[in-house]
Amino acid sequence: MPVSATDGSREQGAERGKLWLKTFPPSSTARTIGRGGGAVPDGERGKEEARDGSHHRGPGEVQLRLASTLTFEQYVTTQAWKQATLDACPLCGAGTCRLERLAPYLRKVPAVAFVARFYCPRQRVSFGLLPDFYASRVPGLLDAIEHVVTSAEAGGGTEHTANTVRPADATDAVTLAAAVAWVRRRVAWVRALLTVVGSLLPALFAGVERSVRAFREHLGTTSVLVALRGICARHLHALPRPLGLNPRVPVALPRDRVRRQSMGPDPPTQGR
């Protein structure tokens, strides 16, 4: 069974103002994109809304992992989002619903590209197939975020990293304070992530320092975050950004609001 759609993924939804978590069955699969390519569907359109407007009743949108051997540049050149397919709906039994291909959604950083989407009319949920190199819920690539953290770990300090990785000058109106905050957020994300992964897989990461440098040496790779997307495939919907695929938590409001009774004037009018 392909590993490109994550087992144990979870959807967050809202119904009558209450949130629940639903575990995806292991039948959810997205085909792996490789160098060979496949059939290319016709046409690209702007991002579509769900046909029944179901996005107004909850999140209605779930990310799945699309295991990919392509680099970002190869993905863009071959328009590989057209080749991505979802073999079965993660929420329905095999053969019980008919998945529909939606228009892909746009990612602008580091260059314009798209992410394949599918829609289950029975569950009124759309699924985005996120390639391994993309950061989740954050613009850009996992390798770019990792580069920021390794620069900070090298000992140059946060301000030096901010000036080097994200220069603060008048041309892009980025102040030094904003650039420093930008770096600190990414360092905090990755450090928290490595701590969670180390605790989640103690046998694999026993004795490994919670730093990108140490994880690189331990795993023998220069792309730790991309590697962890595969290593932690079964746990992605429990992990934080930029690695995890946890959906946005919606603001759930009851569909039928109760009109409050008027409290009257203050002080109340005295009867005669």
C-alpha cells in the first residue's frame, strides 16, 4: 500500500458549536509522485468553492501527505500536481463514494505552484495533497525553514541570522525587529518539533541532541524536516507546523442563535 497518504490522520470539524476529532482509517492513499510522470488532466482553474457551500459548516478541508521524490523545481517544471491522485476517500469505505477532482490551490512561495485537491460529496470535505518539500500552514519550503535554523545554530546570533537570511533594508520595508521576530518564530517551531519527535520516537532518537545539526548527523541527511515528514508519516496529524498536517481549528458557532431577552431600561421604570 502506498504511503503517500498518511495513516492515522485526523479531521477537525464543527457541528452545532462543538468540535470533534475523527481518526482517518488507514485506507486513505495518495499515489506517490516520481520521476516517471503520468496522465495529465486537462485545464487549470482558480480555486473552487465546495459545490454545496459546506465550507461554511466547519473546516471542510484536510491536508494529506503526498510522498514525492521530486524537488520543488522538478515539481513546478513538470506541473506534477496534475498527476497526483487520491486512490480512496479517507473518510468513506472503499467504493462507497466517488471522489471528484477540484481545481488545485495556489502556493506562491518560493515560486508559483499548485497543490492537488479532491472532494468527497458524501462527507462534504476536500483533501489537499501536500508534497513532502512544502511547509504546512506556513509559506515556503521545509528546507528554507531548516536553513534559517541551522544559520541560527551556527552561533552567529539571531540578529546576524536575520540580516543574513532575511535582510532588513528599505527596499522591502522589513525592519530589523521584524526580521528578528521572523527568525525566532522559525527557530521556536523547529526546536519544539524536534523535541516532540524525539519523545514520540525515543528508540530512534535516543541520546540525540534536539538540534538540526545533531539530527542531520544522526539521519545522514541535509534535509531533516523533509526526512521527518516520511519518518513520522503515521503521526503527522498530531504534529505542529511546519511539519505536521493538522488542520486549522475553526471558530465554531451554533447555526441557530438564540435571541437574548431584553433586560429593559436601567434603572427600570417604576410602575404607578
